[in-house]
Amino acid sequence: MNGLERITEDFLERGCISADDARTAQKYFPREAELRKKAEKFISDKKLTYPDLGERLAVTLCAADIAHTRYAEKGISDSIFYDTMSDIGVWTGECRRTGRAESGLENTAWLAHHVRLELFKLGRLQFQPIKRPVILNMGLKCAIKTLKLPAQCLNVHIPRTGKLDENAWRASFYAAPMFFKKYFAAEYSVCVCLSWLLYPGNEKFMGEKSNITKFSAAFDIVGSRRLDGDALYYIFGSRKPDMQKLTPKTSLQKSALEYYKQGGKFGLGFGIKNL
């Protein structure tokens, strides 16, 4: 059994990828040696440009297998490895949902962070070490460049899977600084987050007790920007939905749709949280 076969079977058994993903990867098993070289280049260059989305999936799985070895060398647990790499299945699912491919992987630019050990899922949230300049040029409506942020921060990402349970995300914030200190000898005192979840206008259609409102309240919101796309995508599944024909399926969709039809706008908020 070669590396691509092993990681495919392993990920399937642990629910990181679907049976459709595994069948797609299986087509590439005979090319494992070639794809492993491409995976090493992917890890080095941070990008894949192949038009074949099935091949992109196979190369990413090979890269994940290489990353697994690096996890083991650092002593990082398998549970964190599989939690982090489960994002592969999230994005193959997105390809199927949007009709871009019956089975394959498109968003490899995002997954480059995972296989390069630049991003980790620690419980409910993902954390990515970043340098201050990376986040300071987002066109937000505040003088972010004057903020006294540390030179290095942890950028917070909120995976779409599961509820945004308060106990779960608080546990993630607690675990993050200890994780990076233990495995990377790096100390972080501040998290930053740029997300539609933190947009101040959300309060107009979400209740005070909603999970999103509670999460946003954990941050000091220092900047915002009007931008509908992200909220529409994560609430309704499309950046340009036909709002007049939508039938809301959840309470969030219902309240967001009513808010939008009354002239409400969505956006991005930039928040800071001390650890």
C-alpha cells in the first residue's frame, strides 16, 4: 500500500473525506510517486494550478500524508492532525454543492496552509500565526495601522461545520496559546479575526443570546466594512442569491432575509481578543 492509498483509506475511515472523494483518489493510486513529487512542490510553492480537480485532490492527500510525518516529528497529536485535515472534505463537499465538480478539490490555495503546518484546528476554531502587516491592509473603516498590535498574532478562522457553541469556542481560545508555546516555542497574546460574524450590523437581525452575537462580543471590534458577499454566502450558500425567490429554511435565514428586504446591509468586522 503506497502513501496515497494509506492516507485515503485513513481519512475515509475517520470521516475526513467522503466515499466519493475516496473513489476519485483511487483513480490516481498508480501515479502516487509522480503525485508525491507534485505534493512536495505544492508544499513549497503554496499553489496548485492543474485544471483536473481530481488530481488536485490526490496531490493534496499526498501533501497531507507528508504533513502527517511532520506532525509526528513535532509530537502533535493525531487528533489535531485529523481535525485540521478534515477541511479537505469540507472543500470537496463545497465543489459538489456548487456543481463545480462531482468529486474533486478546487480551493487548494486555502488548504496549502494546512499541509504546510501554518494552520491548526484546535477544537471549534482554527488558528493561523500571522505577521501584523498581513491583516492591516483590508480597507476597513478605522485606523487599524495605529493599533498597537504585537508583531505576531493568531488569526482566527471559524469553520462552517457545527454550531458555534460558546463553551466550545472558549475552550479553543484557552488551548491555542498553550499549543503554539508547546510545539513551536512561540508565545501569542492576541488573536485577531476578520469575519462577517463580527460585523456590528448583525445585532439588528440577531438576538442577544444567539451564538454569533456571543462570539462577536468576545472581541473588541475596532473596524468594519460594508460588504454583502460573505454573509450572503455563509447564510444562504451563494454570494449572489435571488433574495426575492429565497425560501428561508432556518431562523437565521428568515431574520436575515427580512432584514435585507428592509434595506439592511451586511459586512465584515475586524476584532481583537487578548488571550
